[in-house]
Amino acid sequence: MNENFKAWRRGAKDGIPIALGYLAVSFTFGIIAKQAGLNPFEAIFMSATNLTSAGQFAGLTLIAAAATIVEIAVTQLIINSRYLLMSFALSQKIDPNTSILHRMLMAYGITDEIFGVSMTVKGKLNPFYIYGAVGVAMPGWAMGTFLGVVSGGLLPPRMISALSIALYGMLLAVIIPPAKGNKLLSSIIIVSMLASLLLTKLPVLHSISSGVKIIVLTIVIAGVAAALFPVKGVEYHEG
């Protein structure tokens, strides 16, 4: 239990900067949710149960366009499919004997940022680390949504646009520290950025949705890297 608490506390500490970033980004979501006709409760409930910025923004767009439930479900499936890949990666970092309940609870909280900090944990991953990170980060997202719904109309458009940049800064803060001193990881990040830019600029491919692009790039680049530079297994030490 003591080891679990230490892991939870470490996760909560790492979740603080993520929560601050979420607070800024979800503020914009709250504003758009209000424009789409959602009340504060509906917007906060959506944020607390659907931890994906791209999925939420896409969902609001479809709701505002009066799309069918099937259309919304299929769109969410495509956009959020990358979390399947993240789950596969995290499954290799936890104890093989981890219960299905722990696995399901961990799956709820997987976001790009939570995945990023979890993958930097040395050794095997204690589920309580993710619980700590999610327990701090998720309220930040929900609180930002609430503030956006109730007061977002008071801010000028330029300030609202500036808040959305926080998401990219937060992602950079997640990937840069582990890349320092790791030439392989740095090279993979650079290749990923260049490949993403290429898919965006090529006339034939730029119309593909961002969710599909992420999935394709993740499978191809991660697959090649794993085949050429396999990571040796590590012993499991709880906490």
C-alpha cells in the first residue's frame, strides 16, 4: 500500500503541469460548447467522460450540425483510435498480473499527455501512478470547461485563440525532457514531425483526417523503430 501511495503521489505531481495546460485549452472548448447550445452541466459531463480534445471538438461540431448518432460514433472511433496504440504500448510497461479492473481504470485516463509522462517512468508502471496523474489532470480539464461556458463570452477572440496554443506547448514539454541525451528518441521525434508535415502538404494526402494520419504515422514509425531498435525488457518493481 505504501508503494502504491508513493506511485500515486509521483503521478499527481507530474499531473499538475498537465492540469494547468488542460485548464487553458479546455477554456476554449467551454466557449464552443456554449455556442453549440450545451449548458454548463452537459459541457462538464462531456469533458469528464470523454478525455480527448480532438474528439470533443469534433463532437461539438457534429452536434451543432445536427449529425446522427452513428455519424458521431464513427467519427469518434476514427479520431480516438490512436488511444488503442497507446494502450498497447502501456500494456508492455505494467505487471503482466495486473487485474482487468486496473487495466480498465487506466484505460479511462489515457490521453496524449498522460501517456507521454507514463512512458517516461523508469521500470514497470504502477497503475496508481496513472491514477494520481489523471486525478489531478482531469479536474483541470473539467474546470477549464466550466470557466469557458460561464465566462468565455467576456474574452476577446485573440485571447481565446492564444489559449489554444497551450496544448502544443504542453505536448512539447512532455516529449522534450526524455529526448535529451537520447539520440534515437530525438531522431524518431524529428522523423515523425517531418512525416506529419509531409502528409499535411501533399495534395493527395492533405484531405485525410488528422486522426487517420496519426494512426498511420504511429503504426509505421513506431513499428519500424521497434523492429530496428528493440527495447530490452525490464524487471518489475512495484512503485
